[in-house]
Amino acid sequence: MKLWLTALALAAALGSAHAQDFNWRKDAGTTITFLSSNHPWANSVLKYKDEFTKLTGITVKVDTYQEQQMRQRLMTVMNANSDEVDLFMSLPSREGAQFAKAGWYANLEPFITKDVSKDYDFGDFSKGLVAAETHGSLVSGIPLNIEGPVLYYRKDIFKKCGVTPPKSLDDLLSVAKKIKACDPSITPFVSRGLKGALPYTFSVFLHNMGGSYMTAQRKSDLCSAAGKAALTLYATLLRDYGPPGVVNYNFYQISSLYRDGKAAMAFESSNELKSVMEGGARLNDTGVMLLPPGPGGSHPTVIGWGISVSAHSKHKEAAWYFVQWATSPAMQARLALMGIAPPRASVANDPSYRKWIDAEPVRREWIDAIDQANATGTSEVGYPIVANIASRDYIGQAVDDLLLGQKPVQQACAEADRELDALIAKD
Amino acid sequence: MSTTAGPSGSLTALALPAVVFTLLMIAFPFAYTLWLSFQSYTLGSSEHFAGAGNYLQLLNDPLFWNGIRITLVLYVLSLGLQLGLGTYIAVLLHGSKRFADVLRSLLISPFVLPPVVVGMMWLVILDPAIGAANWILQIAGLPRSDWLASPRWVIPTVALIDSWQWTPFVALIVLGGLQSLPPSVYEAAQIDGASRTGTFWRVTFPLLLPSIVTAAVLRSVDLLRFFDIIYITTQGGPNDASNTLNIYGFRQGFEFFNIGYASAIMITLSTIVLGAVLAMSYARRRAQW
């Protein structure tokens, strides 16, 4: 894989020889359809889509859905081999392997190497995110952002209760306990409890605890000592220190609870910064950090959304032009100022972006956490198998069994391992 | 012969495209789903004929049986609530002389609301931390509830939400039935000295049965394939406690991309709905007077 990525970066660099023939208006008059998720990246970039039309003469029709509904629409269109969608957003850490195996992605490799404008620097993207978009010789998409779960915490409440930011996973529990005793009206800790959504946050607990989802022999390993410790800690934090009804919590309930000043710690996506800071109430009292290390060290989760061209599109070139425009250094620098953490190194070092970061201390802590996650993190959310999405449900089931007090940890992890072994065997 | 066959022949010819179109629109998706249910087809793997494999897998799938159980419990609870309360409200409205028009207009309002709005509205009201429902319980000195977040209470809560929306619909159907009853039977009951309760159970209720069964048929179809409010509020949780057969089939198909297996679940659900509707239609014919 490393060799392939190096070759791709080299080819992309050589491809700049073609850049002088590059013509933005080659496909003028074409209309392309973009299936988009209601994601901060899409909401920000689409404000400028008229500029793309002016530059290229290509019209972009946008269909926006909530994340899950977008996948349903995609499934209907792609299953019918329809060319109705030219471009779509995709989360490679979740569905990349499955969509690639189903043949839904057009290979962007020839476009990256042969049809690029001179200022499009493919080698500038985060290596980890490009690796997640690479399946053998197929490049399934271009990274749009970089994100991962971070711990938002209330500095004022910490000060009032005489606690310092947790330095280890064990610390997290004792901090939550002290906050509960100090101010019972505040929810000490909140994170995801919704079955299908929680592996995103739980995975960091598992990895920091020293666990992994699969053994070298490709057996599910939730019942390892580290696995059981992670399950127990995560469920205990939510059950004893989380809000009532946390079992149904996803990102929007978490952001809203924290933004309203009702939670002292929220472990949620870095992407939620904008939502958390909405209204400005949390701007001056919030700190951001990675989940503290555990016995296994620090292994933050880092993922990114990508934009892909449909294998059934009849306008692949025009679609690629939109991809190129939307992921260009110039556009990503503009989006960075709206809180979309950039997947390009050059943008991360851009002076206007650094100035934006330095304007608020919370932004500095936020980007430090993301940079650290980018440098040391893993994109393993759920099992590294084609049926990754189904695997997340079993992880969520095991956590919720404990959270709801329905099963002891041994039974919950053993049942999950049994189901997951069957899933791995089909891979 | 030619004088009668001509117009009838041209009527058939005129109606034929519409009939064929309608049949295709119903028959094609059903036949395609039926065909898929006999395939082993998961996104990313090759598709091949699986015989009755998907149906045999259903028999050994605890989540399928969980889905059947939840679907039936929700059906019985909701239908019972809606028919009971709907009939009661209809009788009250029938006897009400003042504000009858205003009350009828108000009754329509819940079921014209889109299910998404209803789901979101109740999600906020029933939020265990900040919702109004727990605030009211607290004022009344009752213990707080986790409502939709409690595996024990999630189905009764969903039944309550659905009944809030659809009881007025049942009430309007039953009210229509009440208004069409012949006054002579009441005069006869009055002459015979029947009490008000006796008149209701021995005269009104038997005569109303066809209307009540009609409402039951209409609600049964919706209740057995219950989806929208659960999808918006709990997505089948917590821990599959509201994972109805329809939600389970949907998740298998559109989240896990197990198309063949999801089709088998949906064909089974369609068979259950069809069976219930046929049974209800039979009951309605028996109740006709």
C-alpha cells in the first residue's frame, strides 16, 4: 500500500506536466448531480457553487439528505446502475471497502495523474486519509476534512469543583465522580449511547485501554481483558455520570446538551465545534483535548469524509472537475476559516488560517487535538471487514447491554464476539 | 350485439392502459422483492440463487422473532387504545350540541401532521432530561420515566404517541357511523325502558360494529408496518426493544445492505399484513347489518 501511495504521489507530481494543457471550461454546458450529506463541509462549500459554474460552465444540481438517508438514496441509484448521480459523499472508514467491492466508485487515479490544474497538489493531502481512500489500485475519493472524537470540557466547572483535566482513563472516572458530588445539576460526562453510532467514540476507549477489535488470527476480541475494561468504563461513565436517556444519544443531543451548559464533559466529534460554539455561550469556558491515554497508550480516532465519482456517471470528467475545485488548496483554505479542519498540510500552515486559529484559545486547543490525532491516530472504527457497518451494531449492542444493566460484561462481550466471529468468517 | 359490444369494447380499450399501469406498479415491485428474497445478495458479494435459504435463516434469527413479537404487541396496544378511545370520543361528540363543529375541526389536526413532525415534537416532550412529560410527572409527585429510552416503556410510549395522532381519525369514522344510525331503534329502546348504558351496549354498539371494524382495518395496515415514528425517535432501540419487523427489514436492507435477507423479511411482513386485512374484511362482512 505504501509503495502504491508513493507511486501515486509521484505520478501526480509528474502529471503536472499535463497541467499546462488543463482547461477548466473543457466540459462547459454539462450538468452534473451531486448527492450530498447534510454535513458542515457540504453546507459550507455549496455556498460557492455558482463560482464553480462561472469558472467551468458546468451546472451542479445538488440533492442533500441527512447522512443515513443519503446512503439509502445512493443504494437505490447504484443498485439500478443508474447514472442519475455523478458525485457523492462517502465515509471510507465506514463503507469504503463495501462500496469498493460493489464497484460503486470510479477510479480517480487516472484523473489525479493526468487531468489536474497546476495548483492542485495531490501530495499535500494527509497520507492516512489518502490511504483510507485507496483500495488496491483504486482511488475511491478525495479527502474533504479531517475529524475525530475530542473531549470538550468546561474549564469554569472544573475550577469550581477543584478538578484538573483528566490525565488518564482512570482519572476520567474520578473527575466525573467529583463533578457529580460538587454540582448535581450538571451532567458530568456525555457521549454516544445510540447503538449504531457509539463505536465512533467507544473505539478510542478500546484502543487506549490496549485492546483491539480483532486478534492476529482474525477472531473477535471484545472479551479480552482490555476489551472488557473498555466496555465497563464506557458504560459506567454513561450510566452513572451521563444524562437520563443517554442510550438514544447521538451527536446532535450531545452538542445541544453541552452547548446549553448542562454537561461538564462531552466526548464528541471535533466536527461539532461549530455547533457547540453556536451562540457564543461556550466560547470562553471550553477546553478541548484528546481522550486521555489508558494502559495501552493514546490512540485517537481520526477519519475523514471523501468525495467520490460514481462508477455509473456519464460525466466523470465534469464530476472530477467539481471534485478538483472543491478540494483545491484555495477552497480548502476558505472552508478552514469556517471550522472545517483541513486535510491538506499546506492549508493547516496557511497564515490566514493560523490567524483564525489564534483568535480564540479554544480553536488553538481544538486544532492541536486534531493535529495530534492526525499524527498518531487510527481510523479503525468498528471491525476492519467489508461488513464494517454491521459490526458496529454488535459493538453498540454489547455497550448498551451494560449501559441498560441487561447483562454482565462477560455475557455481553461473549455474545458479541460470537456474532462478530460469524461476520468475520463471511469476509 | 354490435350496438352493446361497441361502447363496452371501447370503454375496455380506454381503461386498459390505466389498469395495466396500475397492475405493473403493484405487481412489479412485489414480484421483484419476491425474487430477491430467494437470492443470496449482499452488497459487495456476488448474487446467487439461495432457494428458501433466507426464509430458513429467519426461523433461526432471534431478532426476527423479536421483531414479530414487538410488531404484534405494538399492534394490539395501539389498536385497542385507538378503538376504545376513538369510540368514546365519538359518542361524546355525538351527544355534544355546543361547539360540535369546532371540536370536529380540532380533532382533524393531529392526523394531518406529518409523522416526522409528530416524532420530533414528542422526542422533545419525552426527553428524560429536559422534556415537559417528566416535569409534569414531577409536579404530580410521580417518579420520572425514561420513556423512549427505557426498554420496558418504549413500546407503550410509542403506542401512546401513535394513539395521540390517530385516535381522532378513528373517532371521526365512528362518529360518521353514529350519525347514520336509524332513530327508530332508539325510540323503541326508550319505549322498552332501556337505560343509557343498556342502550349503548345492546343497541348502539352492535349497530356501530361495521364502522368500528372499518376503522380497525384501516389502522391495522398502518400499525402492522409501523415505521416512521420509531425510526425518528429510537431507530429500533434501546437495544432492539422497539425493533419492529419493518424497522428490522429496513435496517438489514438499507444499513447493512443484506438485500436478499431484507426482502425475505419484507415478504413475510407483507404476508402478515395481507392476512390481517383479509381476516378483518371477513369480520366486517359478518358485522354488516
